[in-house]
Amino acid sequence: MNWLYSFSSTDFFLIVLFVALYGLYILRTFRLARQLNTSAWGVIPKFFLRSSYLTLLLIALLGPSFGEVEQSATMTGRDVYLLIDVSRSMDATDAVPSRLERVKYDIQQLCDTLATDRFGLILASNESFVLSPLTADHDAIKRFVRDIRTNKANAGGTDLCTAIELARQKFLTDSSTRLNAKALVLFSDGENFGSCNRTELSSLQTAGLPLITVGVGTETGSSIREGRDFIRDESQQIVRSQLNRGFLQELALDGHGHYIEADANGQYLRELASTLLAQQGVRFDQNSVAASTNKYYYFLIAALVLLAFDLVITVRTFRL
């Protein structure tokens, strides 16, 4: 027999307290019986009756488990490529401490929330590349994420759709993802200088790859620090980077996915995790597991029956 909870010092104290108080009660009863010149035999069965159902209640509280029940354990695979915009605009500070640092922190939280999923990392800038293939090693993913920096050499502008196409190709060429639920998650402020082919985005649905875009930043925007100054345009005006919500919403719509906007306290992660959990893959592993179950109710029912018997049946304490 196994126990859900261990026997604690509090339980031991309650047992000792019950025995001590009931012992005093029995001594007082017999002393009174001698004074009345009678017997107090009725107190003995009451003691054993009450001790029995209190013991049964204590056993029920400890959660006894015995016997074996065959349970079916089913696993469903879920593979997610995380596409991270590493253009200079992600250094803007309208998300604290910066857009990219906010994304890095939130991705680590997402890994903890979806502990059984496989993640891959793709960095998106003027050129996109795979930082990590799909892996269930979340510690490795977190290490890669912590080392991500913006691409300060980016001169041609960000091409988000190239990163999306790269992720699609990786899924198509990876046979291990065939039966798993799949998704793409793009973290970006929406500033894009590449061309997006709607036909390629529509093909994501055929491949079972919903595109979830996460908008990072605000419409008010922020300047981007460069050394002691700020990034300036050709006319030497300070550049102000703003969230392009409309573009990200169009991407999600064309990719048959969902747009989510990052908030300051990270509450959007719940919506993102729920959206990913809703992606159902094909059952690929089902095992029968023998598990013992908590049988507390047997002892609880027996204790309640004895308690009811104690309340209904009156035993004369004194024989006059």
C-alpha cells in the first residue's frame, strides 16, 4: 500500500491528544461510578467505537493507494519554429528593457510553459538563418536565446518573409515532424523591407503550418540608441521605430494564423500558449500504464457508517 501523504507530527499529536483526553474521561467516569456504587461498562465500547472511526478518518486523509488500474497514456507531438526579428529596430525601448530583450525573456517562459514541445530558432534580418533546429532540449534553446543580439551590420533592411519561407522549407524536409502538430511563431515589430508572396503564405495552410505573429513594441514607438547618440536618417533626423501592427495582422491572415500583441506584463504568453496547445497533431505514441489509485473513500465510508452508528445507538454509560 502506498500513501499520498506522509504521517506527520501533527497527526501524531492529535492521536496522543485524543487518547489522553479520552483516558481522563474514562478515569473520571469510573470514579463517578464508584461514588454511585454502580458500574460504568458502557464507556468501554464507546471508546473502541470512536477510536475505530477516527482511525479510519485518519487513514482516509493520508490517501491510501493500492491495486492497479490500466491507464492509457497518449502523447501528441508539437513542433514550433520561433522566428525572431533581430533587426536594429528591435533595440527600441518602448518594450522594457528593449524589444529584443523582452522577446528573449518571454521565449524562455514559453519553453517552461510548453515543457513537452520541440522548438527551433530562426533569426530574421536582411538574411535569415537557423540558429537551432527543432529540439526538445529546452536548456539548449534558452542558452541560444540568451546569446541573441541585434544585427548591427544590417544595411539592406529586414526581410521577414524570407525567414517564414526558410521555416516552411525546414518543416517540409524534416520527416520527424510529419505526424506532429506544427506552427510558426514570428516575434517582430513589423518593420519589413522585403517582398512577401501571398501564394507562398497561403501554402502554409496546405503544409499545416499556421503562422502566429507576435507584435512587439508600441504605435508611439521609440528612438534607437547608437553609442551616445541615436540612429538618424539621411537628413540627420532621429529615427523613431514604431510597431507596424497592420502588416503583422496581414501576415497572420494570409498565413491562416493568428495575431497576438505583446504586453508589458507578459500576459499575452497565456494566449500564445493556448493557441499553440490548440494545434492538434496525430497520435503517435500510446502506452498502457499500470497505476495504483487512491482508495480513501473505502475508509471514509466505513468511518461515516461507524459515526452514524455512534450517533444513533445509545449505550448506557452507567448500569443503575
